[in-house]
Amino acid sequence: MIQFPRRSVTRFFIPLIDVLTLLFCIFLLMPMIQESEVVPESANPSTDLGLGQGDQQTPSPAAPTKEDREGSVAKEREALERIRNEKIEVLQQRLYIRLLEIDADTGKLIYREPDGVREIASQADALELIRRHQREAGNRELYYLFLFPRRLTGYPEQRQLEQYDRWFKSVAHGTDNPLGER
């Protein structure tokens, strides 16, 4: 007669080992969790040594309430907003940003000046514009931002983008493409 093998002990121990591992991990994490929740009873070392003012006991500080936490969160948000504004001001003082638009119908690069629109048709035009803007920028860093067309037209073509990158390789530049990454 054929006999089935006895049940393996590993069928029992493998899940048990998983549970024990989980419990051990929780045991290791317990001190970190307790430290963050424990509030010291007194911050004055003289009261700990019995050198206080007679029998008067100072009340222990209570755990932070929800209002205290919300107040500290609001303060942190205000501080974060202040830091962001300071960084923006520093960038504005450090950078001299000029916008160059890419024409939606032809893909040509244009620069809007107070007296009209100027097309940048060659590398010589680009270098002349860079020199002029570097003089205007003074000690600030010159940065060009290429604005893509706001509607989908098929322009600029990849070869045009590569050409513009070559023309402006001597200065920092980037692109603003609202319709996606190219």
C-alpha cells in the first residue's frame, strides 16, 4: 500500500519565522517611537537633584496640544514662504533673463525689443545680441529662455532647436514648452 509522506515541519516554521521577524523589527523600532513621544518632566536640573525651592513643585509641561501643533505648522509654512521669496529675490538680482520666442508659423527665433520685433536669423545675429545683453547685464548672469509656440504647429523642428543650441552655447539657456517635452 502506498503511504503519503508525513507533513513537513517547514510548512509550519516558514510562516512562524516571518511573524517572528516582523515582531523583532517592531521591537527594534520601539525605542525611536518612544523617544519622540516622551516629554521630559522637568528641564531644570536643580529640581531633579532636590535643590529646588523647598516643597514647591513645578508643574510638568503637558504634551503638545493640537492647537500648538497647528500653530507650529503655520509658523513653519510662513518661514518656508519667506525663504522662497528671499530665494526668488536673490535669483532676480543675480540673473538677467531675456525671452526669445519661436515663431509658430516658421519656427524662426525672434526677440521683442521696445522698438519692434527682431529676427535672429544667423549665428552672427545671435552673438551680437549676446554681446549687447552681456553689456546690459553688468555683473548679473545672462540667461535666455526660448518660448515655444502656445499652439501645436510642428515648429520648431529638431534641426532648428539644435541650431539655436549651437548659437547660444556660450550662455545659459533653456526652453519653455507648454505642450510637452521635446
